[in-house]
Amino acid sequence: MNKKMIAFGWVLVCALSLLTPSFAVAETTVLVTGSNRGLGYEFTRQYAERGYNIIATARKPEKAEALQALAAENPNIIIEKLDVTDLAAIDALADKYTDQPIDILINNAGVTGDPFKTQMLGKIDYSIFDLVMHVNVMGPLKIAEAFLSNVEVSEQKKIISVSSSMGSISKTFGTGYFYRSSKAALNMTMATLAKEVKSKGIVIGLVNPGPTATDMMKNFSGASLRDPVEATTDMIRNIDNLTIETTGAFLQYDGSTLPW
Ligand SMILES: NC(=O)c1ccc[n+]([C@@H]2O[C@H](COP(=O)([O-])OP(=O)(O)OC[C@H]3O[C@@H](n4cnc5c(N)ncnc54)[C@H](OP(=O)(O)O)[C@@H]3O)[C@@H](O)[C@H]2O)c1
């Protein structure tokens, strides 16, 4: 299939999906943000392999060729357009799925803002601060808030955010001011949410994949990077193991607890 055909197919899918979305028969539903590449794509692929329904959101679905190909093979994947900084779009998507229980909500979309170029002391580019905070902190909170009732009526009731050891204050070694701050803020946001929704039985989790070979890390040469498949399998295992007793946990990929 050439790119024009894929784009046309996507426009058709978009038009049809304005109608009420409906899945096949799976009982478990997952929503993933930033599902077009990297860890988000891998979450989508691995959960689809389990036979779960996936609401796979992406900022530019028309360009998400790998995700479209995956969805073409898996009727349980519905692709939805979503920029996590667009609060009105988040509300509109939540309205569209108002009757759909969502078992696992995964706040995966994230940006670093390119720390080595923009976040080195002496040459910090303050113009990117808002973007990093909007994508990594405000988006996840708004998505959790907008879809809270979908999660509450589900079986598993889990809201998961992909954090980073870069947000661990006690492990910092310098540089990456905005990215580190955003993940520390994400941690605080989700720890606060965990307290607030525990009485509803909703489980909150923060998972760290470890340094992983995705586009995000393409400028970090020399680092020893993890395989995205393995990193995602580890996060999914940790998500499976989370319970209301461990809600609010900040989990390293090996299942141990990371320090704040
Ligand atoms: N890779 C690592 O080493 C590592 C380590 C620790 C934590 N993490 C975290 O893991 C998560 C996934 O990272 P990754 O490694 O898979 O990175 P990636 O390959 O760069 O993918 C980032 C994803 O986020 C999406 N995204 C960015 N801005 C968005 C927005 N405004 N709205 C919606 N989607 C947006 C991107 O969509 P577009 O294609 O449209 O840009 C892409 O799908 C992030 O939260 C990251 O901080 C990664």
C-alpha cells in the first residue's frame, strides 16, 4: 500500500469513527496516549496481543503508518486523534467514549525538550518550559480527570503514567532541568491523585521503563539502552501487579520502588 492509499484509508476511518465507536468483544479496554511510536506503540501492540480493546491515541494519526498497519490487523484497536495539550480535545474524546469502561489508562506521551541542547546551565532555553510541562504534567492530569468515570466503572480501574528516574530528586546528577522537573511534577500530581481516588477503588501507578532505545533517546549516544519490547513487557508486568494496596507506587522496571 502506498502512502496516498494509507492516508485515504485513514480519512475514511476518521469519517466512520465520528459515529459511535464500538469494539469487538474483549472485556478489557486500554487507552494509550502517544501510541504511534516508541513505548506507546509497544504498549498498544502488546495489549492487542492479549486481545484487549485499545483506544490508541496519536497526535497525527494520518502519519502513523505503523500504528495504522497494526490496527488493520487488529479490529480491537481504534485509533483516535489526540494532542494531550489540547484540553478541549481531551474533553471531546471523553464525551465520545462516555459509556465505555476503561480498565487501564496509560499516560505515555511525553517530551524531553532535548535536554542537551536546551537545558544545560548557562544556555537554558526557557521558551520550551511550557511545552514540556504541558505535555508531561498537565496532559496526564487532564486525561485522568476527563476519563475518571470511565476508569471507575471498569474492572481493573488503573491510571498509569510513564514517569522516569530523571524525576527522582534523590537520584539527580545535573542537567535536564525541565524534563526532570516535569517528571517530578508528574510524580507529585499522580501521588496526590492516588490519595484522592483511593476510596473509589482507582489504582494509580508511575512506571519507569529505564533508558530505552526509542526516538526520544536517539541523541543520547553512548548510553546503554534497553529494548523497547522488553522495557514495555516489564512495565506491563508491573501494571498487572499493581493493586489498591500499592496505589501511588513509583516503580522501576524490575518492580522495585524508586525513590521520589
Ligand atoms: N525512552 C526512554 O529512555 C524513556 C525513559 C524514561 C521515561 N520515558 C517516558 O516514556 C514515554 C514514552 O517515551 P518514548 O521513549 O516512547 O518517546 P518517543 O519515541 O519520543 O515517543 C513520544 C510519544 O509521545 C507523543 N507526543 C509528544 N507530544 C505529544 C502531544 N502533545 N500529544 C500527544 N502525543 C504527544 C509522540 O507523538 P508524535 O509522534 O506526534 O510526536 C510519541 O508518540 C514518555 O513519557 C517518556 O518521558 C522514556
